[in-house]
Amino acid sequence: MSAGDLRIPGEGILIGDKLYSAVLLTLENCILPLERLLRSPSSEHGLPSDTEEQLRIRGCEMIQAAGILLRLPQVAMATGQILFQRFFYCKSFVRHCAESVAMACVHLASKIEEEPRRVRDVLNVFHYLKHSEGDRKPGPMPLDASYINLKSQVIKAERRVLKELGFCVHVKHPHKIIVMYLQVLECEKNTKLVQMSWNYMNDSLRTDVFLRYKAETVACACIYLSARSLQIPLPDQPPWFLLFGATEEELRDISGRILRLYTLPSVPLSTLLRQVEVCRQALEAQSAKAKRGGGSLLAVGTPTLDPPSSFSPGSKAASPAGAQQNRESTVSEIALKNVCRKLANGERRIRLSRSDERREPVGMGLRLYVSPAQTAFYIIFVMLGIIGNAVVVSVVGEGVIREPGGGRSSDMILVNMAFSNLMVSVMRNSLLIISDLGLELYSSKGWCQFLMGVWVWLRSVNVWSTFFLSAFHFQTLRRVAPPVVNLHGPRGPPRSLLAGFALIWIVNLMYSIPAFIFSTSGDQNTTETLMLVSSTTRPLLGCIWNFATPNSGLIYATTSMVIHETLPILLMCISNMGSLLTLYSHARLRKPEHMSQDAPIIRRVPAERRAAKVILALVMLFITSWGTSIISVNYFNYNRGSSTEFLLVISRFANITFIALSPIVLAVGHRRLRSVIKSVLSH
């Protein structure tokens, strides 16, 4: 510094004719001046001192409990609590959410002490602490829009803490000092004294003694209080604490503040937050009244919106006041600038909120990033499903209509299955493309009720139709393949087959009635957990669930997954195993005496065996695709992490794989369908 340089206390450094603000970094704790401690920002905003004290205690308790669940060292928990106390002597509880700042302090302290934890872990732990009061068992934190907003708030709060503290986040902890002082006093072998001093030290973190006194003085106070509690004499001629630079008045004051913690009543956090909200509303009402009156925002009786910047290094000017003569603006000019700035910020927030509403994700489908390549493949699969199943319905269905007696039963079952695949492709999978392309289309409540009911209905019909094909083929093999006692048993009439079709469609329609009743339209999806419990309920076009209670919605979604996904797949596995066992038994027990029993039926065995290969391949494709979808969705719902979001993409393609590839499998094994396709391709 040159000879002409001059340091101005509290304002910065004057170098030449330029004034620079200064931030002094030391390895000592920040000791606040008495006037700052007596007049905190929260008290200036009208918050009672006892409420502020309770908020500080509850915030530090949350940080301590969260650190234990996150398995952080005690040093990190102590750092987080001290940062929490420092911040709220810079800013007000009325203007800043205590819970968000507490989470930010935990995350910041974990990085300061080189034990970093993810923001997601911090959010999950605080969610558990918030909802685990009493005998309640909190569920997992839903990964919805509120989770994203909360995560963003914590990150912003962390930056705000760093800014207000001027990045002075070093904390000198007295824990090691306690052990060193006890060694000097030759009391380190007294485990009760050491443990009690350590406990008082941890409890003192809930107070603001670290902002009032040095760490060495706090350590002496903890030893002083523990020795008096255990009635252990310490040197007093001269007093032992004078050796460490403390006075008896300081020790008594710190001890009184620590002991006060054990006499304060426990106030629920919700009650404290309601009192803060009352103060916030009163402050906003005073600000609005001042704006309507056209006067200064800093009128008499109206508290200042921001505390003085003498303590907060981040609030000081960072640029030199060069050519300007440090002219002080009048209060009216400052008020006018503040009003203009806040009006501009308000209009900007309104525009952003409106754009966010237009872009608000409706469920996991719109929020999940889908690459253009994935979208292109998905569109190809959807088109294959629509065209292929339409060809199966037209070709095989025409043969069923033209043949006398309604055609073969297997063809009727294939037509029924292909028709359900076609309807799912048209009514649901084609609409998924809309969400992948990001088109902003929303339906009314009536259309949402209709679409949700139809989606659940068609998807369940699709599953049971495939199982009907597997079960029917298993029974056909048992009638045809020897050794069977009743080889001449009559085949089921078409009326029983039609009754089975009607049962599938009508029963599943009845089950989809709750989907019609308990659904609505909305700009924000608050029922994403229900959308993920069962992979049959992905929200589209702004259609979401609207159950009376979350439990009733979970019951319906879980029941849908079990009845319409898990159970049919298990039954298909059993029928497929039965079909394979029947074919294996026929191959081993095929003897001449069996060949002469019923030649017309036995001649059908090779045809049925060829059909069995196609149908088994078809059912195995279904089991593989749907099984993959169920496992992917349920594992994602269990993990709920960004690292497992790819499972939702796998689930989506697994659902469309069977519908897209089943016509190709049928074309390979069905003679009529194969001949029609060959004739079309030859021309």
C-alpha cells in the first residue's frame, strides 16, 4: 500500500482517489458486534425474539439429526449449525425459509469438511425428518415438480449463504480445544468430565454463543459447567480459566445460555412457521400500503426490507467508486429505485411463471428426456404396430367371415388379439408420440375421463387376450396329442369361444370404470406415484388421477398391476410350460398303436405342432416385453433416482415391442397371412 493509501473503518480501502470494499479473511470465528446481536434482521421485521430463538434451535436440531442420518462427522454438523446461525444474523427468518437454509447449510458443510453428500440425499433425509414425527412412517419422497423446485431452492439458498457470508465459511471448532485444556488441567482421564464437556459443547451449537465469544472461551465454559455439575474441584488460586484468556462473567453467561436450552418448551415447527407467515403478511401489507400511498418504502413505523450491510461482506459494493464523488442518494430516490426494480422483477416473474405453466411437465412422460433417435425408433414401432395388426385383422378376419361355421377357433382368437393390439396402438401409443415431440395439447375433464377409462380397458383386454390364446392352444394340444384318454372329445363350440371374448371385454370394461370416475385434467401432475406404480397409467394430454385419498389410488393402481400384468404373465408361463411338456411327451410316446387310434386327428398333430412353435414364440415375446416393462418401472419406482431414468425408456419400448413385432411373427407361421403378403410383395 502506498503512503497515500488510507483504510476507512467499515467502508473499505481508499487507494488514491478510488474506494474499494474489503473482505478480511481470518482463521478465527466471526464475532458479531453487540448492536448486531441485540437488533437482528428478524426482529426488525417484527418477529418476536422468543420465536426467533425457537427457530434457531429447531433449525440446528434439524441439521444435527440430518447429519446423523447422512453419516456425517460431528465436525460437519457443527459447521452447518454455525453457518445457519451466522446467516440469520445477516438475513431475516421472515424473508428466507429456515428449512431451505438448513438443507443448504448441511450440503455446504459437507463439502467444507470434505465429506460431500448429494443434494438428493439431503432432501430425502429432511423429508423423512419432517414426516416422521410421532408414529407415522413416511413414504419415499415423490420425484415430481415440487421435488425439482425444492432442489432448486436449496441450491439457490446455498449460493445466498455463501454470498452473504462473503465466502468466509471457516469455522474454528472447540472440540479439540476441550481435550487439550483438560490435559493441561490433568483431568483427561476423567471420562465423565470429558464426555459431559463434549455433550455441552454439542448442545451449545444450538445457541449463538459461537457468534458472541471465541472458541477457546466456549471450551472453557463447557469445562466450567461440567465440573460444577459433577462437583469436581478445579484450581481457583488463581482461577484456572484465566490461563486460557477467559473471564468468569463470560463463563457464567455462556453457561446460562446453554442451560436455558433445557428449560425452553418444545414448540412444533409448524407453529413457528405460522408465526413467521403472519409477520411476512404484515410486512407485505405495510409495503403495499407504502406503495399505494406513493411515499417512501422506509416510512416511519415500516421496518427496513434489508438489514444493514456492516456484517455481510457480500452486501458491500465490489466495484470502485471511481469518478463518482460517493454522492449519497436521498431516501425518496432510493425508495423510487427499489419500487421500479421490484415492479420489473415482478413482471419478469409473472412472465416466467406463465411460460413455466405452459411448459409444466405432465407426469414422467414429458419430463423425461427423449432423444430424437429414440423418438424416431418409437414412431417406427408404432407404425409397424398399426399397419401390421390392421393387416392381420383384415386378412385373417376375412377368412373367418368367409369360411362356413365361423372359421377356425385359433383364427378367431388371433383376430381378437390383433384387434386389441391395433386399438392400443391407435388410442394410446400414437398419443405417446405427442408427448415425445413436446406438443402442448391438453384435454378437458370429460375427455380425460373417457381416455383414462379407455386406456386402462384396452391395455387389460390386450393382456388377457394374449393369455386366452396361450390357454386355448394348450387345451388344443392336450386334445390332439397322445396319449390322451378321450381322443374323440368334442371341440368347444364357437359359442363358448364368443362367450370367452365377451367375458374378457366386459369384465375389463367394468374394472376400468374407476379410471373413468377418478380422473381429471390438470396443468400439473401431482399423482406421479400412481402413474408409476402401474405401467398402465402413464399420463397423457394433461390427464391425471383424482382419487379421494392417496391410499385409494395406490390400492387401485397396485391392483391393476397385479391383476392385469403380473397374474396373466404368470398364467402364460404356466400354460407355455404345459404346452412344451405336452409336445415333449408326444415326441417320446409316439408309437404305431397310437397312430392307428384316430387317423384324422393324428394327421392334425404335425399342423398343431407347427402352430405351437408360432404361438409359443408369440407368447414368449409377450412375456419378455411385458416382464421387462414391469421390472423396469417397479425398480425405478423403488430407486427414484436420475441414474435409473433410462429404465422408463426401456419400459416404453418394451411395451410397444410386442405390438409391433407380433404381426411379423404371425406372418412367418400363418399360411393365409404369409400367402397374402407374398402376393402383395410380388406385385
